[in-house]
Amino acid sequence: MDDPDPVAHPQTPREAVEAGPAHDPAAPAPLGVPRTPTGDAAVDAALERLGDADHLATDGHVEVYEDVHRGLRDALTALDARPGPPVPPSPYGNRS
């Protein structure tokens, strides 16, 4: 009987402290998903914002995800607002 039954022999308070905190599967925990910078400041800020969800309970994730979605949508909208490269003149001139 080398392995005592933990129910029959519960830990003393000192043993519990020395063993460290119990793992709580319902507690927030980082997913460990790497976020690689893209080089676009707005997109990179949105990706970093995703890291905030790692420390929140599940019901707090929606606010973070909506904020990230809004930031990414704004970054895409800004791309449409930028003028594109100038159109080179036609070698055939303007034939209207």
C-alpha cells in the first residue's frame, strides 16, 4: 500500500500549500497561439489585442473579439480610402 487514498487521507493545510495551487480547469488560461507581426501597425495592434482574451473568463471573450473585428474592418476600410499607384499614361494617347 504505497499509494494512500487521497480521500481517506486528505492533505493537511500545510501539505496543500506546499503542493501549490490546484489546477482549476475553468480558470482562464493562455491558448499559447503565436501571433506573428504583419508589418501593418493597425493589424498588429488588433492581433495583440487578442492576447487580452487569454486572461479573461469565456464570457469576456466576446468584447475582445468584437473589438478586434472592428479594428480589422477599419484597417481594411482604410485600404480602400488610400489612393492607388498612378496609372501610367497610355502609349496610344487618349482615344475618346
